Amino acid sequence: MRNSLFFISFCFLLCCNSPRESTIEETDSKSTLKPKYATGFQIDYYDGYKIVTVDRPHMNAKKGFKYILAEEVDQVPEHLSGETVIQIPLSKMVCTSTTHIPLLDYLNESDKLIGFPTTDYISSKTMRMRIDSGLVKDLGVDKEMNIELLAELGPDAVMAYTINGDYGQFNKIAQLGIPTIINAEYLEEHPLGRAEWLKFTAAFFNKEALADSIFTSIETNYNQLKSKASTISTTYRVLSGVVYGDTWYLPGGQNYAAKLIADANANYLWEEDSTRGFLELSFEAVYEKAHKADYWIGVASFETLENLANADARYAEFDAFKNHRIYTNNWRKGDKGGSEFLELGYLRPDIILQDLIKIMHPNLLDNKELYFHKNLVE
């Protein structure tokens, strides 16, 4: 399961190889799906097949991957037979990140999931029913997945991710004749870019039209909320993150979390920073800049002010602590304790944005309740 500190598909294969960096070029596509916000993938459509390209499978990747998708694999041109050719639509798959779960749910393909590493992390009620019924097998810890059990399950494919380009585990899976589909949604900088990977997943089920409709609804809601927030003249200062060990981890100024705060018409105190990932600062550096912040949003797993202060008494010196303006995004959990925010949040940034606006500009959304977030004193 991919996690972060704060917010943080046996396929029919013509050639069963490890995840392959590809340089194939196609110039006669009938049409191309180029995402509006996402920068990490595109889909090219040809007679009898389509090519899904993942341009950046991990940070600092120099080459990407291409997946040749076809309902009848004999329609794929011979010059592509050495590539990863996958027969679609997929009928059963394994996923490795909780962020993949809502993609299946929203596409009405929940019944295709047959295995997942550490199923306790899954919050989706639909998926939890499948797990409880024995329809989804626990494959153990992500990086130490039970490959033998995976082979027994025989999925059409495994949807996975890689942080650093380590394909060791995927090579083992490839030896079973099972392709790995790299989903790199987490690299997108725009919140709607992450949500748009719904279209990527839809390509493996021939459900692009449904995905486009769902995404358009999310996009419209997001932009309407952003526009509404922009009408407020008061802009509050916002802090995020907590200390782990001796280091305070918080979103960089170009991180998608910072973008959400900005779109809620608030002033993230590190918004001028150029970092796209997370900053690692000393407590003192954060205190100097943010002790007078109006709101503190995103405090990892802390659920009460008392818990927070017990972890580090210095937290109590922040104005946001004194004024009870600290919010966790981790309070809504699945039956086994999995974070719904870390599962559904990538696909539904509009809900996150709605929460942020409700927190800082409550009069704009009188009829709305917080979904992911909760005040630590409530």
C-alpha cells in the first residue's frame, strides 16, 4: 500500500516479459486521449487495439512504458508482439495501493479485484464485503507479497506503483506470465491530475466514456468550489504536518496539498517554496514561520489535542493549538482502521477542497458537513 505522511490489472499475453521501458513509435492513430490535467499518461487508439503510455513511471524516470491493449490479440501488428500485449477487458486483477480501490469502485469493476497486499488497509465498504466473503485474498506486505499465492490466484494483471524504479518484484511476477501495469498517479502535481488517472484504469475495461463522465463531474464540482472560495476577501494562514523523530515533514510549496490549500483561498505559509514533494525542516524553523498560523491542517494520526501535546509539548505553543483550529484528515476510517482519506482522496479532490473551504470559510457552505477532516477538539 502506498502511504504518505499527510494525505500521503493472469493476463493473456503475447510476450511475457518484465515491465519494459519502451521506445515504440506509432503515428497512424485514429485518435488520442490526452488528459486535461494529468501529465503522466495518454491513450492512442488504432484499428483493433490501443496503446496506453505511462510517460513517467517514477520520479526521475528517463523512459516510460507502453501497454498494447486489444480484445483480440491477433489484431495487434506483428511489430508490436514483443511489447506488453494485454487482452481486455480484464476479468480479474490484483492491486497494490489503496488509491486503486476507488478506481474500480467508481467504474463498477469492484468484482474484478481478487487480491491485495494487507487487505486491512482497504476502507471501501464494497471491497470490505468482498474481503469478508473471501473473494479478495490477502497477499501479505506489499514489498514482500506472497508470489506463490499470487500465482494461484492467476490474475489477468497486477496494477502497481514504484517510488524509485525498483522492478525486482515485478520481474518475479513477470516470470509467472503476469504483466504489471504501472500506475503513477501519485506523481501528478494538480489534484485533478491525480483524479484523471480514472481514465487510465478505464482503458483496461473499455470504460473510457464512463470514466470521462465521472471525471467531468468531479472537475466541475472542484472548479465551482474553487470559484466560490475566490470570492472571500479574508485569507487565512495555514500550517501542515508534524514532527517525526527530529524532523518536521510538511508539503512543499508546489505539492498538490499546497495547491488544494491555495484553491480554498488560503495562504499556505510555504507556498513560495519550489519543492514538489515534502519539506524536512527543524521544529524551530517551522515554529518561527508558523507559530501564528490561523489553521493547522493535516496532523498525521493524531486525533485529540491531548494526544498531540503528549507527543511534543511544544505543539501547544502554536496559536492554532491555543485557538483549537487544528484538523486531522485521518478520522474517517474503514472497518479495519484503513484511512479513507488515503484511499479515496486522490480520486475525489473536490471533497477535500470542500472540506478545506468548510473549515476556513464555513459560511460559504452552510449545508455541508466535513467528510475527511475533523477538528481535534470535536
